[in-house]
Amino acid sequence: MASPAKYDLVVVGAGIVGLAVAREWIMRRPADSVAVLEREDGPARHQSGHNSGVIHGGIYYQPGSLKARLCVEGARLMYEYCEDNGISHERCGKLIVAVSPDELGRLDDLQARGVANEVPGLRRIGAKEIADIEPNAVGLQALHAPNTGIVDYPGVARKLVADLTAAGVAVRFGTTVSAIDGAENPVVHTADGAVRARTVIACAGLWADRLARHAGAPREPQIVPFRGAYLGLKPTVQPRLNGMIYPVPNPELPFLGVHITKHITGDVTLGPSAMMVGARDAYALRRLSVRDSWETLTWPGTWRVARRYWRVGVDEIRMAASRREFVTAAARYMPGLTVADLDGSSHAGVRAQAVGRDGTLVDDFVISRDGRISHVRNAPSPAATSAFALARELVDRVTGT
């Protein structure tokens, strides 16, 4: 019997983070053999391809956290990659709008974070400038982040696959990884047989905790899937907005609230919602996985989250059931928006939200390492924005450089 194939590096997952890791490695070590193993039939089939398509500025994140450190640099690198490779993108800017006096203090906090994180061009503006930047928007004050943009993330992923393939990387789609064994001499188990590696970096997104547990890591944190739905708006003769308009978020939650986003296609959407669901791939609301549901419901942190945020949960369920609730949320800062403005289209993504045993909604990237195996345990937004910077962080940690 032939011995399993062996690579210097095996990356699990062909989302943008996994592909960026393989690119970073091969740029530093072009003579190494590298493989990327992906369960789907193409790249960016989950979080990377089902998000809002935003290049985030780095405003929201706790100074000193990985998200804060990597988002601003990641945005710079993402713009650079898109410019160098002719990938559709636009620095259209974003407003975070306070519409009531009680939101102004939270806007102060966001501004302080953005300044600490050195977000380019961030400034506080008043009602007149809000209307100058977004004529259909209203608010008392806002933060304007001109460096925030939009991009074709699936296009980025496709170009990364082409780059990696040209560099001799084996990108294997339709290859489901079931387990990873051997901290010092890793073996990656797939439906097609075992693959040996000197180093493994698992960027498995929605299934990250499962692979980490199989490799002997602690169960905590547990991935709990949250579905985010988006509704499309009808096109208008005069554009509804020039960039993006966001509400001031709830500081207790890692979700940003219903916002209005222009996409690189020219489409405009409202969303997302944030509802706990019964499958890690619940792009359709009725999708249910017994295994996924069991893991979520038997995790103590799930029930602590439910007890702490049950009012928010009720609101999200109402929003999922009513287009009017979506529109009402957005109409706070874009008055005149009605259900009649919806075009009937919708799409959804699923956020791989790590939850601690104590019910903490983990708000930073989480990376664990055991010998020659590394796991990205939590990488929700802004992971796509941060992909190239996060890849550098991961490869630095593994190689000690």
C-alpha cells in the first residue's frame, strides 16, 4: 500500500483566510509543498462568500485586540491586492449614525476606539454633513469612515486560487476533512484517505471547533451558528446612497445591527439580522441539522446567551418573520423607506460565532496551537477584511518569524 502524500503545509479550508494563509506561506517558502483541502466544490462557499462584501475600517474593536490590530492593516493589504489584480472594489465610505441623544455616548466610545486603532480619515460630523454625504440619511451626529469600502470577496478568493495553483499549490476541492491527529507528526484524515504534513493550519470556519476537538483541543469555545438575512432594495433613478449607513451598535453584542449597504454589483441591501439557527449551513431558514442542533443545545453557553439576550432574540425572530421590521429598523436613519421599496430578493449568511461556556459571545479572533497543528477557532467579521494580515499573524506564529 502506498504511503499517504506528505506536504510541508496543509491548510484546511478554502475561505479567504485559508487561501491567504497558503499564499503567505508559499511567498515566504516557495520551495515548500503546500496543499489546501476544501470540502466544497469551490472557494469561499460559506462566510467568505455570504457576507456583506464590506472592507471594514477597524472602528468597532477593542484596542489591543487581534481584530483591532489586524483589521486596519488587513484593509490596506486587501485594497492593495485588489488594485494589483484588477478585482472590483470601491472606497465608498461609511457613516455610523446616531439618531437619538442616548446614542451619542456610544458614538463617543466608538470614536475613541477608532482613534486608538488608527482608522484612516475617521472624523465626527454633524447633521448637515450627514446630509451632504448621504442626502437620504438623517441623524444627530455620525462617524464618517472614508476608507471603508466594498469588494467582490468571491472574486478575491478565485484569484487567490489561481495564484496558488500557478505557484504549484495543490488546491483540492470536494475533500472533506474529518479529523486531524498527531500534534508533532500531523495526519489529516479525509474521505479520500490520509494526508501527512509537517504543519497543519486549520481555517475551518463554521466547523472549526469540531476539528479542534477531534485533534484533542478543549471543547470551549463552541461554534453556535447565527443566520444573517439581507433584503434587496429596488434600484432608483438617483442612487439611494453613496456608500454605507450603519446604526450605532449595541455594545454588548458582536453584531452591528441592520445597515444599508451598497454592493460592488450596484445592488443595495438591508441587513443583516442575527438569529440563532439549527444548522451551520442554514442559508435557508428551515434548514435543520440534528447534529448541529444537538451540539448547540447541549452547550451550556447557549442557554446562558439565551437568558441574557432573550429580548434581543425575540426582536430577531420578529425581524425574520416580517419584512416590515427590517424596513423599520433602517428607516430610523433613512426616513421614507417603506416595504414597497423592497425588490423581493433576499440572501443569507451564517456567522460562525464562538460562545464560551459562561455564555460569552467571543468578540476576538481566537487561535490555538498544539505542536505542529494550529486552529483558527473564531474568525467572524472582520476576518475577510483582515485575511492577509491574519495570514501573516498565523504564519509568524507557526514559523517563529
